[in-house]
Amino acid sequence: MAAGTHYLPGLTATNQPSVQTSDDAAGYYELGEKLVDPHAPTGPIAERWTTRKFENRLVNPANRRKLDIIIVGTGLAGGAAAATLGEAGYNVKSFCYQDSPRRAHSIAAQGGINAAKNYREDGDSTYRLFYDTVKGGDYRSRESNVYRLAEVSANIIDQCVAQGVPFAREYGGLLDNRSFGGVQVSRTFYARGQTGQQLLIGAYQAMERQVAAGTVQQFTRHEMLDLIVIDGKARGIVARDMVTGDIETHLADVVVLASGGYGNVFYLSTNAMGSNVMAAWRAHRKGAYMANPCYTQIHPTCIPISGAHQSKLTLMSESLRNDGRIWVPKKAEDCDKDPRDIPEEDRDYYLERIYPSFGNLVPRDIASRAAKYMCDEGRGVGPAIEEQQPDGTTKMVRRGVYLDFADAIKRLGKDGVEEKYDNLLDMYERITGENPYEVPMRIYPAVHYVMGGLWVDYELRSNIDGLFVTGEANFSDHGANRLGASALMQGLADGYFVLPNTIREYLADGPFEKIDDSHPEVKAALDAVNERVAKLMSINGTRSVESIHKELGSIMWEYCGMERTEEGLKLAIEKIKALRKEFWSNVRVLGSPDSLNQDLEKANRVADFIELGELMCIDALNRRESCGGHFRAESQTEDGEALRHDDEFAYVAAWEWGGDSNEGGKPVLHKEDLIYTAIELKQRSYK
């Protein structure tokens, strides 16, 4: 921990509620009542989760067989939850839009999963993982949730090893660890560059065992189009069979959303092409709060964009920063040169220079902004691409920095580097045609993850009774910036250990009144979905869904990307409003609704992305501070670092749907104060 930091047991508040005095977003929103987590724990922080598990009521095995649970999503959070709740004896319905649960986007995670095992005896502990995560999130996360995450992290590794996940091991057979950004210990467990894939196979196998046992019913190629809410409680979903086009209703006693993040609002991202916000946004429109939507993570190590033809970007694992060194030429005139011809004295290893304590392993938001600054100075490398400027003109800009393994190859040998990273370096060569063992890799930041999501309390309940949200779909654990290798940790923690222990408190009131398709609210939800589909098919305009999505992404990246300003965000909001009008009056959806129709699927998703994009800009406009992945140009230090304003913004921004803004609707902001007892608020420093 940083100098001057000491252990706090969590008994006394270390900060006061913030009082916002600035109001950049005045006129764009309404202020609602304060929000309080009704299930927030108290007492010593190290005892809160143990106490809560004991205090939560149990559901006896006979009653579990009478209770139905819907889980939307089969990634690490959803797959683990389905496996665990099925094993417990509940009746689980599992939904995914992919053709197999194994194709969930969790499979794309590369670098590793964090756990406070302290195998290296380098000073790690549950408290240190907690501290690093809260600090990495720039003090904008709930401390109780984060401590619980750190506490159960060690159990995750034991669970996965028991499942047969092939974690890397040292020569003697012990599990190996490596480092990730924002920490000074080695706590990341990994399976070469395929960690997400191996963990997902473990969760998938566990879930399939329950499918065979009859406790889990699997619905692949089904996409959730709406949430069914009856008497204020979530009681089911409306889903579309993506093969036949049939619109179906599925009912249950509780609904769990584990549907992932919304990074594709930017069009270009490292997310799977099908990743979307629809399940979460449909719940939001039914009353669920969307929390901190402007907190998006820009990953610093991705393959740079090569031109306007692209619709997808490729992640290069953060683990590469363990051994690769990041640099740009000191002189702009050297950017055209072969990097091997640039002498050492003419290279700027800028992260090592600016952040000597952490070097190339600073957190993602810091590494990403630093790369942007280098390119803005004219020292970017690689082919120049056309880039639109704020004044509407275009400019040719090089967007890339070098990630160099020459020193690592000298130290470890090519075989040693290959053993650690071969599949990643092979993927890079296949995409770029450049051999990273001979020529430095080129990387640049890209949208990768979102820290925002549906608001949940300590028990992972949304503000709608009976609706639980897990994994990246909720906002709860990462604050304004997620540390590397923590997404897999949260997904499996929620699915295997947290949700099964919190959902039983809600289900203990069951069995509940049975609902069938004849219920008026079920019919109303089904009718609303059919009307929306019919409307999309009937517009028959001139613009493709793809072109509108691409325009939205351009607006979001330009004005709500790595750097945001009051002027730019207000302009973005107006552009998005105009784009929404254009969408609903001039989009052309091809094909028929009663069969396989990927154009219709995308139209449904993009319609929600447009509404989400506007809320993200309003949230970013309201938060006149810089914290983690949210960087307001008006709030920075003399060195260009993020400058928080804890006196105004130490709160969770939970937004309630207020209606279509083109029809006069405004989102309603509910603030949940972030009060710390086990950590002291400080301006982040990695120098």
C-alpha cells in the first residue's frame, strides 16, 4: 500500500456525504430522492459477508424444487449461477442469444484472474486486494462489495482447480502468478492467454451437468426483448426465438440478468459483435436504475484501428505489459522509421519515465490516456488514418505506440517468451502480418469494458423486487476503473458464491403465486414487444442499421471517449437526439420478422444503444470531475492527471428512466452516497 496508508477495521466513517454545487447538466435531468442501499451491512468490514451469509434465511430442499429462476446470459456470472442454483435444486431456465453457452463473451478474456492467495509471499492479502481495487477504481466503488469480492477470490481458484481448469504452473507444480496493472504484487492466475476460455469451459461443464440432471433448462438462440413486471416484482421475460422468429413469454419467481456490458455503444470495441445492452435496458425502461453509465474502460493494449472499413477491434492482453516495454520515438521525424533502426537514446519509454513506481503496469485508464497524449503530440507510430477534428475538418493521425519484447527475449530467450505469450503473439501476427518477435508490436487503446450497469444493492438486488443483476451487467465492484484480471473474478464470485447466498433471502418468502400467460401484465409485455418489432419492420427507410450504429459510435468516441468536455457532451446529446429521430423515421430493416433475421436483431439492439448513449453523455456532463475512466478536461492536475472532487461527487449516480427525451422526458437522478469506513479517500498516485 502507499506510504501513509494503514489498516482500518471499518467501524468509523472516514468521509462525509458529498454536496454537489456544480450543475453542468441542468435542464437535461430531474433530481430524485436520495438512494440508500437497504441491505448495506455494518460492523467490522472483515466480518460483514460472513455475518450476512449466516443472517440470510434458508430455503429448505423441498421448497427449492417449487421455485423457478430465469437467468439471462451464460458467461462466467450466468453460467456459474445456473450451475450452482441448479445444483442446489432450484428449477433454472438459462437463456443466451448464442448458439452455445460456450460462445459467451467471457471466452474472449485472455490475461488472468485475480485472487488474494499470496503464493509468492510478496505481501498480498485480502485487505490489500480490497485496497488496490478501491484505489484502482478511483474511490468510486462501494467498499463492502469490494471487500467481499476480495474475500471470496481465493475460493474461486480452489473451485476452478477442482473443476480441472488448467492454470499455468511453475516447474515444481505449484500454481503460477503474474502481475497486472495497478498493483505491486503477483496475484493473477492464468491459463496462458486463454484464461477466460478455460474458466468458461469449467462453468459450462458444471452447468451442463445440471442440464443432464434436469434442474437447468437451456434456451440457446433466444434473446430477451422485455422484462415482465407484475405488482412491482420481476416475474419473467419476453424473448425472441432467433431461429424461428417466435416471440415467447417465460415466467418465474425471480429473474437474474447476467447479460454482460454495453461497450458496443461505441461501435468499435473489443466486445463480441453481438454483445448488447438490450436485457439491461429493457429492465431500465421498466423501472430498474442504471448506475454510473459514463464509466467506461478504454483498454490500453489493443491492435490499432487500420481504417474506416473496420467493425471490430482486437484485444491484446494486459499481461503483455509484464514483459513488454511501451515506447514512442522522442522525435516526431523518427515515426516513419523502422523501429529497429531507432537507437535506445532516441526512444521514450514514457510510462517508465512518468510513473517510475509502477512503470508499464499502471492502471488501464492511466496507460490509455498516456498513449493518447503521445499520439496527440505527433509521436504516434504506424500508418496514418483519417480522423475527424472537433471543428469538422479531417486530419491524418498516427494512432499507435510500440510494445517491445526485445529486452524480454534477451532476458528469457525466445522460448521463454513463447511459453508465456505464444498464442497472443501468434494472433497478433495473423492479424497484422508482422512478427512481434522481430518487430515491436503496435498497440493503441480501445473500448473494452464498462464499469457502469444496473444498480444493485449489497445482495445484488436491483430496485425492482425479484430482479437480480450479476457480473458486468451490474455496476457494483469496480468504481470508475476496473483493474486488469478483475472481471473474471467478479463474474465467478457473483455466480458461484455471492448470488446463491443472497437470492435465498428473497426466495425464502416463496413459493409465490403462480402466474400464467393469461395475466394482463404478461399480455401487455408481449403486445409491446410485437408492436415494437412491427414498427421496426414498417419504417422501410433508406438507411441501414449498420450505418446508424456507426454514426452513433463516432459521436460517442469523439465526445464521450477518453476525454470529455462540457461543450462536447452537450453537442453529443443533441446529435444523438437527432440520430434517434433519424433511426425511427428512416431506418430500413431487411427480411421478415418470422424467421432468422440478423438485421432485425441488430435494429432492436441499436435502438437501445441510442437511448443509452444519450444517458451516458448526460451522466458524464453532470459529473464535473475526472475519476478513473471518466476524464473531464475541465478537471485535471497541472500534470494532466485525473482530478477528483470528493466534496461534490463521492456518490453513485443511479438514473431512473424518465421517458423519451424527444417527447419531453428527462432521466431522474438518484444519488447514493459513498461513505468509507475501511479506507481513506486520497488522490490516486502511481508515481
